[in-house]
Amino acid sequence: MTLATLAHLDVQGKKVLLRLDLNVPMAEKVITDDGRIRAALPTVRALLERGAAVIVLAHLGRPDGEVNLEYSLAPVAARLGELLGSPVQMATEVVGAEVSASAEALQVGQVLMLENVRFDAREASKDAAARRELAELWAELGDVYVGDGFGVVHRKQASVTDLPALLPHAAGLLIEAESSVFQRVLTDPSRPYTVVLGGAKVSDKLGVISHLLPRVNTLIIGGGMCYTFLAAQGNGVGNSLCEADQIDTVAGLIAQAQELDVTLLLPRDIVVADSFSADAASKVVSSNEIPDGWMGLDIGPNTRAEFAAAIAGSATVVWNGPMGVFEMSPFAAGTRAVAEAMIANAGLTVVGGGDSAAAVRLLGLDESGFSHISTGGGASLEYLEGKELPGLKALEA
């Protein structure tokens, strides 16, 4: 796959329809993490510097095709303007007379953001004709299209897959960087190559594990998904999260890792608690001695040391999914240990978006210490599964 790139797209004096992923977390209409807005800045600035007017298309949350001002992009437009150092105009509609007039009046060097594209049910419609209809309305607003919302490239949506088919198009700088990194870790990683997987459910990661097992040297498993692995080895896991219907599948993966001579690291010790609460009673136990009535909420100190040592000895490390309930400080040490080991590693270190990226910021870690922090949780997972991503396919040269 060869992406059309920004370097080869003529934008001088043109109106650029720019799809971004600005789906930032909010509380009481206040942005709590502007990481995705910051990630969009290089492409926005590059377009403005090259003499374009920019019309931003983006979404926030899941308004399910209805206008719901709880999901308005107005705070996002304001924050983007602050970061750019110049105001971003905000349309109050997705399409319509006001949008057309605002786009018509837009001058070179100015930025206009349309309202949440998911306010229009056609954006995410299963009906290709409905998506195309919406895309055609947007195409009338501008001259060229740039896709830079990596977090949505695994979706067939009007602003992601249908619109680029109607206009000269290119990938933005963020998508170009994301694609380059993930292509490298899938096809040409420096070795030793270690993948660290966590998160709640092993069922969410089965595709990734199956695709990566033949490619990695070491696979590290933590988080809620590790208890299904421990159960597959015959261990009791108390009240820990465990997907009983996946135990046989996981036993097969453990056997496959042995056949492929892949080092599979599972927790040796666990921080268990008597309830799912930050102030619960907790203690460290061996991973094969989790008491009845207790639940594992983080990896233990011996495991943290072993995982960190494996990361330190690797030339390429990809991490997707926290090691424990990092949002509760008593159970954040495992996730912190993995992140800090990656920061100390001079090789290629990739954080696969989603909760892992959120953990890096929540724990106050230095984002610049990683080679790459992905902006797309679901998209990065599907990339690592080897799936074709329709939003990238649409941006091919």
C-alpha cells in the first residue's frame, strides 16, 4: 500500500477538507486531555503555511446520528484556535446553507470547523448511497481532501472513505507517521522484538495475538486478560476478570508460543484486592495462589521487574493495554513500570493508543520518551491484526 502524501498535493490557494480525529475526553464540556488536538497541529499548520484555507471535519462521542449539543465540537474548535494562535471559525451545522456560506467566505490562512459529523446519520450509515450523498455535499465546499484522523481509518464512513473518492486527496502527516511506524513493526522490526499486551478482555486481542505470535521474540501478557491465561494453565483466579469461554483458545495460543519458540511472559505475582475499589484491602500473592473472593487488579513487584528486564533487552517494543487498573493509584504501579521501562529503552518504542496512551498522560510520564504514541486505539489494534483499513485504502496514491 502506497499512500498519497501531503508533499505531492497542490493546496496553494485551495480549500482543503481536512478529516481529523478530535474525539477528546470531556467532562462538563471541558476538555480533559487535548492530546489528539495537539497531534493534529502539524498537518493543520503545514496546510496553512502552504497557502490553504482549511475546513475541518471531525466527530465527538457517539450522538448516533442526531443533533445533541452535549457532543458539540465548539470547545474543540476553541482549543484548536488557542493552540494555533488564531481563531477557528465554528459552524453550527454539519451541512446546509450556513456551512456553504461560511466555506464560500473562507480565506487563505483561515480555519473553519464543521459541527460534529456524527450529528448526521449518513456519516456512519451502512447504506453506501446515503454516505455518498453526504460526501457529495461536503465535496462541493472544497477543492482537495486530506485524511489525518488515524483513529477512524478502520471505519467505513462518509468523511473517511467516501469523500476522498470525490476529490484529489492525500494522507496527512499524522496518518503518514502512524502508517510508517506500524508497517515497520509488522514487516521489518529490529530484534529482539517484544509486544506487551494488557487491557480487560483477551477476546479483544485474539486477532492481534494470532497475527503477531509468528513475528515476535517475546510476548508479555498483563492486565485483566492475563487471568484467562492463568486459568488456562490450571490456576484459580478468584474473582478476577476471566473469560471462561476463551480458556481453550488461550491454551492453544500458549501451546503455539512454545512451538514457535516465542518467550511468553505471564505474571509471577499479582496485587489482589477484596473489592474493586481504590481503598480496598490489597496484598501481593503468587499468581497461582489468588485467594477465593479476591480479584487481581495489577501485576506484582516481581512481575514488574521481569517485564521491565524483558523490555530493556529489546530493540523494538510495542505496547497496547494497561497492566492493571491504573486509574486507581494503588493499582497503577504495573502500568507505570512498563511505561518507564519503555522510556528507558533507546530502541523503537510504540504505544498503541487507547488506554495505554491515556495512562501515559494520566500518570504524568514524558510523552517524548517514546518513539511513537498512536492516536488510534481500535485502528492500531486492527493494523496489528493485519486487517485492511478502509480509511487508509481510500488514501492510496
